Amino acid sequence: MAKTLADLDTPAVLIDIDRVEANLGRAQAHADQHGYRLRPHIKTHKLPRFAQRQVALGAVGITVQKLGEAEVMADGGLVDIFLPYNIVGGRKLARLKALNQRVALSVTADSPDTVAGYAATFSADRPLTVLVECDTGGGRCGVQTPAQALALARQIGMAPGLRFGGLMTYPPLHGLDRSNAWLTDALAQFRTAGIAVDRVSGGNSPDMWAPGGGPVTERRPGTYIYYDRFQVKEHAASLDDCALTILATVVSRPTATRVVLDTGSKSLTSDLLGMEGFGLIMGTELTIKALSEEHGVIEMPVASDWPRIGERVRIIPNHACVISNLFDTVQLVSGDAVVDTVPVAARGRVD
Amino acid sequence: MAKTLADLDTPAVLIDIDRVEANLGRAQAHADQHGYRLRPHIKTHKLPRFAQRQVALGAVGITVQKLGEAEVMADGGLVDIFLPYNIVGGRKLARLKALNQRVALSVTADSPDTVAGYAATFSADRPLTVLVECDTGGGRCGVQTPAQALALARQIGMAPGLRFGGLMTYPPLHGLDRSNAWLTDALAQFRTAGIAVDRVSGGNSPDMWAPGGGPVTERRPGTYIYYDRFQVKEHAASLDDCALTILATVVSRPTATRVVLDTGSKSLTSDLLGMEGFGLIMGTELTIKALSEEHGVIEMPVASDWPRIGERVRIIPNHACVISNLFDTVQLVSGDAVVDTVPVAARGRVD
């Protein structure tokens, strides 16, 4: 007999594969129509099979955030991997060098120190492609001015083992115009200096429906495969697009209004991202009001028999990316059918 | 050559075994002196070896929060396990029954439904010990009144496969007096009803130095093995007692005051627990001001060359328990020496 949701123990992570397919297709169509390349970030799903599917649909390659994730994706057959991170230290540089032998790899740098580390590690027979990370308002990593970007590009260009690969930014939320202005200014300075910039990598899921044009040639959305409550708040998707939910069981009804689920911060995380509640109960307007490590508490607006002890609900999480990081396996579902149970191959690749 | 901190890749979780030993010994001595039993919660460390050590030092048994954790600890040789959780549903009850054959097991219930599930599963040849969970102000699970506790104890007592094991509470933070008053009132009602209450289980790390006496016969602290920034704020420990730190590398210095570490919400979680910052840099007063998934940002109070790219710092996390849940392995250290690298056996046991 086919396996259904009723056969699963809880908490369990459900991935609606029909919604995944629709989400991936819609994003790729937007990229094709607007003339930018899609380079999806796999941090959200951490599954080689979905990365392969993204590439099959037209993605130019994938993005990862950790060297360990890149290694897992290379093992999974992905051949074009962007690691937009400053890779620092001898052990990591050795791993990076080994990885660069296997796949078309690109990384970022935002300082002369980081470039020096790359330059000392790589040689002309198998050069490393390095993009310059630009802080266009996000306030995280990145050079602060176009002049610094230019200086770093020159340092990269002078190293025999390195190839200048372009510019990269993680744009500030709601700051796409400012970010694009920064990059446009930088591109003008590079043009004046006679340095070609083949690739300008930007963007993320909240900005993914922005029209094309402008300085960015590729975008790196991640969450768009699953979406989540935050993406819905940011108008990137509707609740009906959310493909990742957590199946939970009611384990306690201490009062007529209090409902306690078997999902706490160890399965939902405590990410609020500026919202009320730690997740939305699918098909309702109820949110999880309080979390401890292994319990989630819903406060019903009025006394209610529903849901009873033993009944199940599905939770749309605030932030889908961090959920994949907490579970060893996820359940691929279509409607109520459980199609497959898959290990989260790149989970826990912390370094 | 002996392995040291310098040989580790980052981020890495460091467990200072000398501090662990001191923390465990001090807590057991307090329990012995004040006449209560210690039943440590293993959610914090998730390591059978530390659970064994806690028992060797005098703990009466251990506490776990998930059935999967209990199974791992039983595999690890632990023989007296308390699972203070409503276990609901056929699949979980079958696992609970199998576990009850292997170890001295006790669980909780806070509703007639949960007790009915236990009663239908267990039989007199191998009864299950069930404590009644009491909401003494914590606002999570638990019966709301001593009268409800009494009714539930009677339901347990009438089931041939169940044995009434006493009362359990998760006391509210800063509400020990209120919690004890609730329990004292309940015990009086049980006495009047002629029902013996052998065991009253309460307490946690923030309350662990409260004097003995009162209704509680055993306490279930967990975090006290490692402590963390929250426990220090709650005066349960000093910073010098904190045994778990995260080793991080500086990967970017975008400005003279901004320092970016290779540790984000996927290695620290976003738990704030009412504090400023997502962790404290050991040996300093600096905290992590902002987190993204794989980056942590420190803002220095004044322009500073230190720390440079490639330098390492140790982070005292806000909440130690959730860290063990994110890493597949932890490093046992003594001073700068890495003594052992151990898998976190009960990590990811979500159900």
C-alpha cells in the first residue's frame, strides 16, 4: 500500500514536490524572459537531486555557502559551483584546491589578505576564478567602495593562479536600487580602467520578481524553491506556493484555548525575522505563540475543542532554509502521498 | 604530535572537559548536601559518555525530551530514563513499549487521552511508570489544578499496565515559590485521598542553587554541564564555568570597526533569550551584533586592527543546548589540547 502522511511519525518535514516543480519553473521562466542567469542557492534544500533539477531547467550552475556543501554537491554530480565566501586558512584552501580540480568553481574575496591566500594556493595550470564581493548596503562582507573593488580586481589579475571573475553582492533587503546604483558606478570605473567584468552576481528570493536590466547578470535566489512565511510577507510568493511544511502532532491541551505541539525550537528554530509567531498553521490564521526546545504553544482566540490530542497540523515555517539544517531526512510528498524519504545530503556541513 | 585547537577547522564546538568535570561535581555535591536527587537532562550534551559520568557521580538516572534520545541513551548503556513528555500515537507508543522492556523507564501524562493511550499499550507483566505533569505557572503542558492531577493519578492507578509514579513540573522562570506552593497544595490533596506520591520532579539549571527542602524530591537541570550566557545572566554560573564555546575564524574586515566571523545562525541559532547580541566573544565584552545563516558580525566600539582576517576567537553562546543540536561532532578539549572528537550521538533525534 502506498505510504501517506498518516504513516509518518512527527515532527517530519514535508516537501510538496508539485509546488517545488511549479516554483522552479516559474523562476526560470522569469529569468529567461528578463535576460538574466539563474544560479540558485542550494542552502535552502541541500539536496543534490533538486540542484540537478534546477540545472536541468536552465540554471547556469549553483551557489553554496560552505565548502562542505560544495563538496557534497560535487559528489552529487554538480559541475558549476559558486561559493561566494572568503575562504581563509590553510586547511580550507587545500580543500578548495582539491575541489577546483573537479568542478568549474568560483569564489569571492573582499580583502587583500584573502586574495593573497588564494594566490599562494593556486597556479596557472588550474586557476581559481575569484569575484570581488561588494558591500552595496547589506552591511555584512564586501569592499566598501568601487575603488577598493578595482584594486582587488587588479591584485587578482596579477596572480598567475587566479582569474578575475567579476563582482558579487548580497543586496540589502528593500535596497535593490541603492545596490544597483553602487554596482553601476563600479562598472563605470572598471570600464575606465579597461578591466572587463563578465559577471555581476546579485539578488535573492525577496527580490526575485524585480524586472531584469541593470548591472546584474545573474541572481542567486535560494528560498524560492520552497518559499516560507517571510517570503510571503515580502510578496515573493503566496501561502499556496509554500512547499515546505512541518507535520506536527498535538500532544497536550492544557486549557480550552492552549494547544501544545511536538515541535519546538529544535525543529522550527527561533527565527522570527520581524514577524509575530514562530510559524503559521497551514489552512488557518493561527501562529505558534511560544516555543521551547521541544514544544510549540498555540493560543486559540476562543475556547475550542479542535485540535484534539493526537490530531495533526502542518506548519509553514518563518524561514525554510534553517529547517533543512535541523532534520536528517525530509519527506517528498504529492498531495497526501509520501513519494520518497531522502537524506539531507548537505545538512550539517558547517565548515 | 598532540592535536591542538590550531589543528581544527572552524566553526567547531569545543567542550572544555575540565570545566565539565567541575560543573558536574559541584552540582552533585549540592544535591547530596541538600537532600534531593539529581536526574540530569541530557538534551544539552546528547552524549552517552557524559550521561554515564553524571550517573557515576551520583545522579539517580537521566532525563531526555524525545523518544529517539531515550533510545540512543539506552543503546549507550543508560538504565534509568525519564521521558517527561506526553507520548501520543500508535507508532510512538509501540517504540515506548519496546524501550520499557530494556530500561527502567518513566514518562508523563497531562490528559485522560494520553493516559488512555498508555493504558491500551502496556500490561501488568511490564507496567509503565507514569508521572502527572503539572502546570505550576510555566504555561506549557500540564494539568491546571491539583484536582485534575488527582483525577489523572486515579486513572493511572486503575490501569493494570500503568503505575502512578508521582508529579512532575517544568517550573516557570523566577517562579519557584509559586511552583512549590502549587505542588505542596497538590501533595496535601493526595495525602487526604490516601495516594502516596513517591517522587516529585522539578527544577532546572537556573534554579539549581536554590536550597533543598520543599515538595521537590528530584531536579532535572541540563545546561549546568556546559552553562552558557543565559545561565550566567541568571546567576547560575560565572563566565569561567562555561564549558562549551564555538571556535570561529575572522573571514572579513570590511571596515575598521566591522568584524565578520564564519559562524552564523546555522552554528549559533538565533536564540536571544532576552539578551543583547547572539553570543559573547570569550575574554572580551564584545558580542555578535548581527547574524545571517553563515556569517556573524561584530561591531567594534572603536576602530581596531584586531582581530585580523584569519585570526580565531571563541564564542560563548546564548544557549548551549541548541548548539549540540546543530553539529555532528564536538571537540573535547583540555586547555589548548584536543583530547577527542566525538559524534553527538543523540543529535537530530527529532521524534
